[in-house]
Amino acid sequence: MRRETLWRLAGVAAVVGGLVDLTGPLIYPHLAEPGRQAAYVLIDLLLLFGLLGLQSAAGRVLGWPGLAGFVVAVTAVLLVRSSATNLLGPQSYMIAASLWSIAMAVIAVAVLRARAPFRTSAILWIAALAIGLVGLALKDQGLLHRLAASSFALASGALGVDLISQAQASTGDVA
């Protein structure tokens, strides 16, 4: 498979994952429990594929900080999905989700330092972490939590658009 094809597929996955994650709060209340968990797994799988595309497209310029952020982000996704086991204690989900957000902020800083093409995603990932930290400090699990989650989902969508653009620029395609 050509790298441009991988970037396109990863881009589509990131856009779809971000959109499903963004619209999830409207959908989840109407799903029975196995369906809700399947939706969460699907979102995480799509976002992981987008993250793999980012690492493929920009891994060299992001250097060791980007690679460290990538490894921690993938680990955090696995911890999020296994949080029901309470591996990290009763707050496993919050710890794992926070770790994922921190890892994405590390990647974001690497993107911004390298002046890589994924700056919109980077800014949104940093915003998601900042909003989440403010929400945590204020003990707000409502609006600020939703804003942080929305910023994270929008970052995934922006990543997908940038991956598709990178693939097109690399091959010279216009569509």
C-alpha cells in the first residue's frame, strides 16, 4: 500500500471518528448498553487509525517527543477501553482519558515546534487539555467537560482533513 493511500484512509477514519465522537451525546442515550460500548470501541479504533496516519505522515519531523506522545496515546487508548477492569483504581477511566489528552498535547507541541501541517489539530488538542484541566479544577463535569470532549473530537476531524490534504499534495491530486 502506498503511504498516500494510508494517509487518505487514516484521514477518512479520523474525520468519521471525530464526527461520531462529536455527535455521540445525541446518539448514546438511544443505544442499549452493548451498542453504546460498540460505539465507543468504533470511535477509539477510528481515532487510533488517524493517529497512526499522523505518525506515518509526520513522525520524522516530530522526533522523539512526537514518538513518546504517540506511544503514550496508544497506551492510553488501551487503558480507556479497559477502564472497567479498574486497573488504575476506581478512577481508571478519568486517569486513562487524562493521560490520552496529555499525550495528544505532547504531540501537539511537537507539531507546533516542527511547524508541521497539522497545526489546527494541535491547537485543538491543547485547548481540549486546557479546558479539561479547568473543568477538573472547578469540579465541572458538565459544560467544560463537553467543551473539552468537543475540542478533542474536532481535533480528530481536522487531523483527518489534513491527512487527506497531505496525501493529495504528495501525489499532486486535486480531488
